[in-house]
Amino acid sequence: MKKGLTMHDAHRTDAPVIDVSGLSMAYGSRVVLREIDLQVARGEVIALLGPNGAGKTTTIEILEGLRKPTAGTVRVLGVDPLHADLHHRARVGVVLQSWRDHARWRVREFLHHLFVLHAPFLDDDPSWTVDALLERVGLAEHHRARIGSLSGGQRRRLDVAVGLVGRPELLFLDEPTVGFDPHARREFHELMHELADSRATTILLTTHDLTEAERLADRILILDGGRISADGSADELAREVAGATEVRWRIGRDRFVHASDDATAFVRELLAREPEATELEVRRSTLEDTYLAMVARSESTATEGASQ
């Protein structure tokens, strides 16, 4: 678990920030989630991945207290989110998919309004101001612009700023960098690392950008068929996929490719055996490779189970 200080030290415990047991959800006869168990520690960054319809949105909505599960227990910061009070909700930040209903507001006045609403739940910290937050999300130059005039990327930065107003202990992010240019995406990643490392903010994000998930997440959960089919770091998941590392080389005009579980040992043997080998390249499995392989494996297992 990462260590750091947050504004809510009075609430700090070693208990999981998210503690889910036997979580199931069905809409009529359609089962979306099947007996999910999940614990998330303080300061962890978790990426929730899965194909469309896997149950990611339903899971997040249950954790946010927006849906009542069919079965199972859910505790978020020690509280059932369905019965959370205002003080609890102030400890949780949510990045939504845009504040379209506030198009006529100016950026700074909108954030100032939210700061005022959060004031009863914020510790006194002179460094945590509207202007500081605008600077952090790259909107300082647009503080007088109306929300409706912002570009897609600027609107998304505002969404992130709104989620951070209360300096939450737990932050839910849904496709947070959609519309960001590469520079803005890098700055956002740095901010997320700072929140997790220095303030022990717990972050749960959903994303279709697997590179982003690999860069941000301590753990990656793959949700498929209503179950968590994989749980681990990108490296740990890659090691579960057989033949995940490819070694490529060339001898004269001939090119060769070999899949190996231990690329280092194979390269040593190759160079000892074939010293004339050139253009040596070791290609580790990317998270995209691992994700696709695991989803395919999960689908194959489900198909075999249904046919028996």
C-alpha cells in the first residue's frame, strides 16, 4: 500500500477503501454481475477493463451508490454507498461525462460555486484554491470562458477538475482522458500519480485506452461475463499468457521469430549458438495482447461450459 497524507486523516484506517463480497446484479433474467469479490487498498490505482456489456458501468454505479445490487455486500470507505450521508459523499470524487447543463457558466465561477458547496467538508489548506486547481488541470488560461465554448478536450479537463474539488479519498474516473492531446494526457497521468503517491488517493478508472491503464494502474481487473476473469499488475497478467514474449532476429536474409517464457535465457542461448544473428529484438507482450488473449480465453471457457 502506498503511504501519504490526505485531508481526511481522521477517517484513516487499514481497512479496504472498497470491500465487495458476493456482489451480483441481474436485470430480470439477465445476469450482469456474478458473485464478485473485490478489495481495494488505500492509495491503489485500479483499472477496470472489459468488453462492452461486461458489467463495468454497473459495477461503478453500485460502488457510487446509484444502483442497489441483487445480492452481496458493498462497503466504500466503510459505508454502504446506498445509505451514505453528505459527509461520506464529500470523500468520494466522480468524474462524469460532461457538465452540459452548465454551458452558460464561466469556468472559474462554476468551480468556485463547487468549492463553496464543499467548504464544510474541506480542511483549511491555503494551497487548495480554485486557481490552483485550474492550473493543475490546464484551464488557467480559460478561466473566464463559458463552459459551452470549451473544446472537447478542455471540457474533459473541467470534468476532471470537478471530480477533484473536494480532494477526495476515493476517485472514480470514467474514460478520463477522452479528447486530451498527448501533452494534456501526460500531465493528467502525472497528477494521478501524485494523488496516489503523496495523498494516498485511491483511484478506480475505466478506460478503453490500454496504454493508459498500463501506465496508471497498480492492478488491472478484467471483467468479462459478469466475473473478474483476471486480477494483477500488467506484468503479472502477461506472465499468465503462454508465449507472451517474442524474440526476433535475422541471419543473413532469413528472419526468425520465437515465443519464449524466458526471453533472457533464450537470447543468451541464441547468441552462443548463432553469433552471426543480427537485428535482435525482444518484444514483450503489451497489455493489449494480454487483454485480448484473456478475453478470448474467458469466452472459450464460457462456450465450453454452456455446451456441456
